[in-house]
Amino acid sequence: MLNFKKEKSMKKFNQELLKLYKSKWNSLSEKLEEIKTSDSPTKPTNPLLIRVENEEKYFNSDFRVMIFGQETNDWGNDFQNNIENTLSIYDDFFNSNYCFKYGGQFWNGISRFLKTLEDQNPNKSIEFVWNNVVKIGKSGGKGMPPSYIYQIEQENFSILKNEVEILEPNIILFMSGPNYDSILKNQFNNPDFEKIENYSQRQISKIQLENIDFTFRTYHPNYLWRNGINDYFTEIIKNIK
């Protein structure tokens, strides 16, 4: 059963996130600036930094949902070395709801999942935050960044577990696909991946994460839209009980 009990006082999510980002920033920015000014063919974009739009509403929601994609398709072009400017990119794209106008299979997939969750739980309030398994992508490009960029993230900005601990979601959905499972295992101390009934472990895995009620990993919506997205989401939500 989901635990809806709240703490006595509201947590300052954004303050704690900012403290986390600042604690990692000097070492991260130094390495990214080296790549930015080098002859490397692919430059790093800005890291995906999260800011909760309405902390009170998020805190008081019945379902706090964190949905992960793979990596950003660019994120403000070349690395800017400015935390506040980078947070504003998240605000302008996600907290403004522009992301749903931006559309595409990923955001349409998120809309479909949240609508299905809402339909199955009409008396529960739902708030969600967006995150990515890979925090630093390619400047001006799509897909997994080259190893020389991702290695910098691994060594200086492995913070997914920290972000989850701060934001305390009770439902996490990784729509990253099985090819990113090695990253999840590295970031979350090698958790167990379990198949659920009627689906293979590659299709849907239930992941055991500490202090999280329900965590699932399924395919990216690019795949799901071609292969029964409604069935996948219905099965996942059926296991949230």
C-alpha cells in the first residue's frame, strides 16, 4: 500500500536540490569547460537540474510521481556554467507546461501514463517531476553523449539517488528502456529487477529501491506507441496497490 502520511512540516525541496547541485558544481563545471574549449567534436550541453514549481502542492499530493527519460535533446546549447540559468531552462520548458506543447512521443507518452493513473485513481491527487537517467547530453544533438562526456557525469555528477531522496516520490517510472539498466544499477547500488506477470523483464521490470513504494522500468515511448502503450501502462498501474 502507498503511504500517504506526510511529515509535520513541509520539506523545502528546491532549497535542498540547489544545495546538492552547488556541492557538485565546481568539479563538474571545471571538467565540462575543458571539453567545451577542446577540439572534441561533440560539446556538452547543460545538466538537467530540477526545480519543483509548487512545493506545497507537490508535498501534499497523494501520488508524487517521478518520470525518467533517457537524456536531453540539447539543453540550452553549450554548457553555460550557471546554475540559475540552467534551472530557468527547466522552468521554461517543464514547469511552464511547454513540454506538452512541444509534444513528441515521449511527452505524449507521459500524458498517457498520467491520464491512465488518474483514471484508475479518481480520488487521488497527482503531481509529478521529470528527470533523465543521463543528466548531461549533447549540445545541439540527440542520443547518448560520447563516453568522454558521460565519464565526467559519472565521476562528478552521479546524483540520481540524491535527487530521489530529496524529492521523495512514492512512484517512479523509468521510461528509459533496458539498454540503460546498467546506468540505473550503477546509480542505485545495484537494485533487483523483477519481471511482472505477462511481461518479460526487458518489457517491464519492477525495481526495488529503498524507501520508494513502487518503481518500474519500461521501454521509451518511441517503442511503446508501436507496441501497445495502453496495455503496458495499464499493467504497471495495476501493480501499484
